[in-house]
Amino acid sequence: MVIGGGFGGATAAKYLRMWSGGRIEVILVERDSAFVSCPMSNLVLGGTRSMADLTRDYRGLRAHGVQVRHDEVTAIDPGKRMLRLRSGGDELSYDRLIMSPGVDFMVEEIEGLSVAAPDLVLHAWKAGVQTVALRRRLESMPNGGVYVLSIPRAPYRCPPGPYERASQVAFYFKREKPRSKVIVLDANEDVVSKGALFKAAWSELYGSILEYRPGTEVKRVTPASSSVHTDFDSIRGDVLNVLPPMRAGDICRTTGLANANSRWCGVDWMTMESTVHPGIHVLGDATQAASAMPKSGHMANQHAKIAAAAIVEIMSGRQPSVDVVIANTCYSFVSDREAMHVASVHRYDNAQKTLVPVAGAGGLSAQRSEIEGVYAQAWAHNIWNDMFA
């Protein structure tokens, strides 16, 4: 049984069918009728991609023999290895459960956010309806208006994502609304990913359009005045884009899997099996990340393959391999064509019982470039095909 049809869940479902030669029955439970990619969604805000460019259906998984049910899991009984669906209260049993629920938001950490009208204060950190809504807010904003983006303290989903978003909105303003301004309020002391590259792009491409304020944590929002507040200041914006602190998806908390500060799920990195409930494997953003491991779509795809390989071995009566090596690449667009990347490789260390970065592997772009933009687009199409084709 697989919960969640994103980068982790869809990949796991497909590879379980492939690597078992079709011998393992796989049921995928996913609320949405189609997958919408968070990676590349910032380009929708910049005006160079459409939502259709990011959307894939689940026919490819069905062709692999995955049983796809568009429903929501409301409860899990790890002892009985049962789960309950919202539609009709159906109960399903499983031998192994893979959970890839992504993140949910700690809106209670920011005063006023839980009661804020969603069309006034958006996060748009799950690609879909709010992405479209935020793009419309930017389009309707007057030339000379202010867009405010607040970034929570790490860890959060996709470390370079907010900085790419700021770049894409600045690109749109430069082209369409040059008197407008992007204000980035970052709770972190500095840009947490690709810092020098982003700062160079902002300086060279956007000048006074984009203002970056590190060490500035939003503590309160006032939708009525369209303002956000720190401990020392209040900032008004025509468009407020507040990213709350994040944690593992709600189903992880209700199932008791979120054993790291009640936010993230501890796992055995050789199998992705929960350190709380045997038989449940947790993937992607919901995990308590290993050293230097980002919460990225690519990493969720890699987690899925660790879990799928391990489950095939376990259900075949064999021991999972300890020779686990995975890689990650995160691309970021700073304009319509130019991008850069950061990459890493991680190997399972049996002595430490965790994944550790491989010294000298991976790396960072020397500079942004158009050819990296081509690579970024190819990466997206390749990983979507890896999930669904």
C-alpha cells in the first residue's frame, strides 16, 4: 500500500511493480486526480510556464499494474496493518505500507495566519490552486506595488525554492511592472542554498527591484492591513506570500510516526522503514533528513527506490542490501532561461547507520547559464517520466 502519489509515492509504486516482476500487488491512494509538480512551478509565477506544463496523470502507473485509488486515508492501525479511507469508510489491509505525504504547515507558529483569508495570505507551497491564485494576484497588482515573501527557518521543503521564487517574481516585475518591488524576509541568517549564485543574479539582473533581508522572521500577519510583522518592524505588501514553518504531513503525526521534535519521521536509511512502526516506510520531505540531505523532489524519488528495493528483498525472504548510494540534483531558474544547480551523492554508512555525503562528489554550478536552463528542463521531464512512464 502506498499513500501519496508525488515524487516519492509514484516512484515507489512503479518500481515495486517493475522490480518484483509484477509479483507484488501495489495499491496507491492519492487524493488528487492528477500530479502537479512543485519543481518548475515557480516559473508559472514568472509567466513562462503554464500549469499544464507541470501536470501529469496516473495512466502510466496503471499501465504498470498499480491500482490507483483517488481517495484520502483518514486513519492507520499499524498493529493490525489496516488503513481506513474517507470514501465510504473502506478499510484496507497491507503487508507493507509506504507513506509519502509531503509536508503540512505549522500555521499556529505565525499569529493571525490560521484565520487569514486564503486569498489574502498565500503560501502556494503545494503546486496547484494556490499557485494559480498567487499568479493572478501578481497580475492584478499595480505597477509600483510590493510583493512580500517570508521564508521560515530551515528545515523546510526545497531549500532553494523560495529564492528561485523571488527571482521569478522579480523577472516578471522587471518585464511587466518595473516600478514594483520584491521584499524577501528570511528567518535564516543567510540564503541557505546557492547563496552566492542567487545574490549575484539578484544584483546583476534585478538591482533595486529585489530587496533581501536576512535574519528577519515573520511572527504575525494582519490581513486587514495586508501587513506582516517581525519583532521590530511591520512591512506592508500588496501581495503577501507567507511560508509557514513545516512538518511531516498530518497523517504522520496522527499515526505517531513524527518522532523527531514532533515534526519529522525517523527512518532506517537502509530501508526507509520507520523507527517507530515496523512495516511502515516513510519517504521524502516527511523524513528527519540525514546529514546535508535536502527536502527535494529528486531526493524523494531516490528514497522511493531505496524503499522499493528493500521491500522486494524483504517480501522475497532476503536481506536488503547495505550498499545504498543515491544522488540529488536541485536546479533553480533565476530568469526565464538561466539556471544553476547543486548536486550531492550520499552513501549508506553501516557503522553510523545513516546516509552520509560522499566527499568530493556532487558540486555547485560555477555560474548561472542558459545551458543549465536547458539541463533543468530536461531534468524535469526525465524525472516525471521516471515516475509515470
